[in-house]
Amino acid sequence: MILCIGNILSDQQLREVRTALDSGQFEDGRKTAGWHARLVKNNEQMQVSDDSAKALRASVEKSLTEHPLFQMAVRPAKMTPILFSRYRDGMTYGNHVDDPVMGRGAGRIRTDVSFTLFLDDPETYDGGELMTETSAGEQSYKLPAGSAVVYPSSTLHRVAPVTRGQRRVAIGWIQSTIRDPAQREVLFDLDTARRKLFEREGKTTEFDLLTKSLANLQRFWAEV
Ligand code: NI
């Protein structure tokens, strides 16, 4: 399941993030790529070293992880620190699959879910679509600023070359309490149906049974 989630960041947050990125220090993105991804990766990543950049990153992480749709679709257990990436002047990231294990020591995670949170308005740059390859064919994502696409980390994907302006995004990886994307989708569908039923009819017996099933499926599947 690939899901687009709108309005994760407020206009105020977007302004603050863009201001920080405007004056931030960027380094070659190849530093954080595996040996084969390095061959096709050409972008830049902001160094998050001072306190204000760290606070900003924390605020973006909070808005994303507390979003109800993100919670329902991803069921996060652990997450890498968010990276701020920038593509300009023909920069691109060719086909690759993200590393299955990231981080060191206590911060080490298995990557189950990847996300790209768009920070610039799509009208301000050309190209820069996130392209995913699935059995349904190639899909293209270029979302409004403040919206994110969330996809299984097992997906082959690329970023189309940016031919005008700059594409800035926040990206990151999550270890889910539910490893299997198909199981995550079952829980997402059940949770969505349960909430719709609640909106229509309140806390009925049917709602309680769906809630019980949702909880008990998580007891079968969750790794904590
Ligand atoms: Ni990637």
C-alpha cells in the first residue's frame, strides 16, 4: 500500500523549515548511500548540527508521527532521524531500493516504511517526482508542500531529475510494529472501516467487535 497524507505541516512550519533550509549547510548525499545506490544518487543533504535545526527536525518528526493517518498506516516502533534533502540543477536519484537496516547501536532499525515529505510548492520546480515501481506499473508522486507519500521500503524507486528550481523534502525510515505490508494494510482497512462506522452510528456493538478484532490481530502480528 502506498499512501499520500495531506496537510502534515502547517504553513507556519513550512515557512520555518524553508527559512532554515535557505541558510543551512548542505553536503553531498552520497555520504549516506550504500555502495550501489551511490552510483545513481546525486543530491544534497542538510547538516543538522545546531540547536535550532535540531528543534525544527523534532517539530517535523512530531507532526508526522502524531498524524492519525500516519499512525494507522505505519504503526511506527522506531524511526531514523529525518533527513532534509535538496535536488537542484539536474540532480536526480536513479532506481534503487533503500537499505534494509539503518543506523548504529541502539538507533539501529529495520526499515519497513519509507516516506517523502514535500517542502516546496510543486509549481516552483520542474521534475523531482518520486517514481515507484510496483506490479501495477510505474507511479509518480509530486505532492503539495506539507504532504507526504508513505511506501513500503521494499519498493524500487527513483527521483526524476529536477530541471528548474529546487526540490526540498524531508525523508526518513520507520521500523513498524507490523513488519508485513499486507498485514499493515489489513489493519489499516479495518481501522478505517471501524472509524467510519463510529462516525455514522457511534459506539455500537459492531464497532466494539471490530475494535476487538483490530486489537487481537495486532496481538498476533505485532513485534514490540
Ligand atoms: Ni530511496
